[in-house]
Amino acid sequence: MGLLTGKSAAAAALGENGTYRHGNTHLIELRDVVKVYRSRAGEFQALKGVSLSVDAGEFVAVIGKSGSGKSTLINMITGIDRPTSGEIYVGDTAVHTLKERQMARWRGQQIGVVFQFYQLLPTLTCLANVMLPMDFCGMYSPRERQRRALELLDLVGVRDQAGKLPTALSGGQQQRVAIARALANDPPILVADEPTGNLEPATWTHRRQSRSSSFSSTSSTRGRPFSS
């Protein structure tokens, strides 16, 4: 799992006292987050009082064995799932308090998500998949959306696949389209769940460097093991 945060836009949101609207001092801040899944088999605690902070301009990698809660952590930060208890702040937003409609719009504008299994819509072309976040959030003009989507597909090396359905692409190509889609609205935060599984190392290094260059700077890199 990786998080890449832009520096200039996030820093601009800080108040004069160095805090965001809800008093958090970090761009991403989790406070004692607990996530419990309940089923007929009983309860499973995926996250046990997790506290985490990520500052603007950082690239953070969270590593851990399968089942340790990495994907659940991503779902908490991005608002895809809700915590059983605890607080989650991203910039000026108290993510844990948002309603579903608010959550979808906030996520579309503020966070780019690269899913582990792509999550491309199979009935839309690759070009349409990349344009979808822009359409949903009303970003850019219709002509600009197509131009930007093609540029992003070119950035990840699959512009020649723009008119094809995802099922016609290899796993690595679908992963590249998913990365392009995550960048569609130029989000200040990029969250990726095992994004390199189907990419050769040289390709991912190039894509990450390309993305980093679009931020004003990347101030530090942290790697930390994660266990629930």
C-alpha cells in the first residue's frame, strides 16, 4: 500500500495557526481507528486502535502480511468503508462524519485510488473509464476531459488501447489504465493498494517519478510495517 501526497495545495489549506479546520495538524490523521467486521461466524477485528499521521509532500509505504489490515486501512482513509470507532481527518474534512453522497463527491475531487484489482467498468472503453471521474465531479469541459484522459493514458504507456474494453487488455495494461484514472482529477492525495503487482519494476518506477514531478515537491519517504 502506498500514499503520495502533494505539498503546495495541502499546505495552502492550513490556517495561520498551522492547523486544519478540525484542529488536525497533519494532512492525513487517524485517531484510534477500530474496524470490526461481523458475520455469522463471529467478529473479526481488522484494525485495532490504529493512529497514523501523514504530512503534505510525503510518500508513505505501509507493508505487512496478507490479512494484516492494509486494504482496510486504505478503505478508511478513502471513505470507501467506515470505522467502527475512531476519527479520520483528511485536510479540512472529518471523513468519518460524511454522508454517502458527500463522501462520493469528496473522494472524487480529493483522492485518487488505485485499486488492487483495477475496478475498471467492463462496459466502458479505457478512455471512458479514465474520463468517468471527471464526468462525475464536473471537472473540466467535455473536450478537455477527453484530451486530458488521452494524455494520462499516454503517460502510462497505453494510449493505443484507449478505444478498447478493459477485458481486451492484459493485467498490466489494465493496471496502467487504473493508475491513469486515479490521476484524472489531479487529486492532492494518491492512494494505491498493491499497485505494482502486474507492472514490471522499471515501469512502476517511471510512473511514480512522473507523478511525483507533478507535485511541487516530495519531502520525505517513509516505510513502515503494519499490523492490526
